[in-house]
Amino acid sequence: MTRLLTTLLLTLSLVFCATAQSPVADRDAVLARIAAAQKPQPGKSQTYAFTQTKHSPMLAQDAVSHGVLTLNGERQMRWQYSAPTDLALVVDGDSIYTVSAGVRKALSGAAGAATRGMAQTMMTLASGNALADEKLFAVELTEEPSAYRAVLTPKRRDMRRMMQQVIVTFDKKSYRVNTVRLMEKKDSYTLIEFRAK
């Protein structure tokens, strides 16, 4: 009886998983729509409010912060934290700097390179372009009832040091990014939930 119940539960969970996510039929068209939906109109920027949750076994509780992300093309980004601290990370072409309490500080050296790498990755993810760049990521695209789900596995060694996988969801109607989950090592992750403004 126990074996029959276990088999039944396993079958039901497999059926549920199979219906919850399925491969995207017209993958290239969906990827093109996702990329187009993230791009700002000429002369305008794309703005998202976000909630960022950092989970790590080393933290007593998850660290939660809030702010606004503004994208202006593929080379300009302002990642503005408003709580619990007021800090902005700004990428403007080749320059990258922070702004805190009105003080601008350029990032250079190893810290600047690492921050630039992460910022460029976030810009690529938020713009939807990472899905089409096969040099950066292997991409598995599936669909759920209300969202498209992309699981990106980094191909480059330097990126694999920062993250094992990136899971991005996009709203099925607007094709706009909903969430980005950066899966790090040792059960750590950063979840960013976006709301278009």
C-alpha cells in the first residue's frame, strides 16, 4: 500500500511539473520579443523599481534592500539603492562609479573590474540580450501559465566564479523582466524582483 501511494504521488508530481513548464514553441520569436520589450524607446530610459533579497547560510536572516534601476541603452545604467542605505552604482560607457551622500567615487583596480563585470551582466540580463548571446550563456527557455522562464548557465570561467546559474522570468503579456535569481555557490542566491515604473 505504501509503495502504491508513493508511486501515485511521484506520478502526480511529475505530471504537475510537466504541465507547469513546457518548452517554448517559437523560441526565436519569443527571444526577439523579450529583447525588444526591455529596450528603451529612443531618447527615453527604462525604469524599474526593485526589491533585492540576498540569501546565504552565513547570514542570520536574508538581507533585503529596495531601489530603482534605470537603463538608458546598453551602456548606461544607474542602480540606485534607497533602503536600507542610499547608494548608487552608475555605469556610463566605460566609466563605473558609486555615489553615496552626494560623493562620487570611481571604481578601479580589481574591485572595479569585478563590479564592472557584475554590472555588465546585470545590464545584459535586464535588457534581455543575454538570452541571445550564446558566447555568454547556455539558455533553456520554458513557459509557464503566466511567464516565460529562462535558465542561463554561464559558459565563461570568470562568470562561473560569480554564479552557477541565472534564472530569469518574463511576464507573458508584456515580455518585461519580472525576476532575476543569481544562483551562487554553497546554497547562496540573490533574488531581484522588478516592477516596471
